Amino acid sequence: MNIAFFLLPKQEVVTLSSDATLRQTLEKMEHHRYTAVPIIHPDGSYAGVVTEGDLLWYMKGTGLSFEQTNKVKLSEVPLRLHSRSVSINSNMEDLISLAKSQNFVPVVDDMNRFIGIVRRSEIIDYCEKLILEESSNDMPSGR
């Protein structure tokens, strides 16, 4: 199955620019109540995913106060996890493999430009449907 069927396009995804300040990042994540958000470089390429933990560990490690967060760029914050992306041409097996450790899987085009995400819940729904179809095919016909 083509993963484009499951794609939530970038226009519908909350993202952050790698040029965003730490304060902008915190405010956007708080406003949308997200714990992880994709980061996009100004040229549109995928940069990674920032998590609440990344921000908290950075602030703790640097002693940064909230008032100083407007002076730090998101690109300066180390990301603890490397959230891998997949190509739009990838297969479902690639998505399933990544969804085990990521809440969503970023999707890029052939030039590594971010084009959207596939949510873990969509992948689980797909797998559930396959299992249910297989179970109904294995049941005796009742004749």
C-alpha cells in the first residue's frame, strides 16, 4: 500500500523552523499541547523532531531562564532522539518499523523536503484492519 494514503500533509501539521527561538518553540508546543514537533530548515528540508524533554534538558543544562529563551535559536538545542523520516516512496513495513519508537513518522520527498507525517495511530489502524481481515478469512464458512 502506498504511504501517501496515510499522509497528513505539511499544511495540516504544526511545524517549527530551525530559526525559531526557544520561546517561540515553547509557546507553540504549549498552545497546541504537543510533546513533539517536526523541525524544518528554511529551505523546506526536514531537520528533526524537538521534544519537551529536549527543551527541558537544554534549559536545565545551561541554566537558561524562561526570560532568556527568546535569545536562543532552536537550532542550538541538541535533540536527544534521532526521529528518522521516510521517503514518500517507502513501503508500509518501513513505517511500521519506525512507528514502534516514534509517535509519528516524518515523510520527505526525493530532495529531503518535508511533505507531512504519518501518525502512529493511522499505522496501528491499518495493522488492525489487516489482522481483522485475516481472521475473518481464516474462519470456517459454516457450511
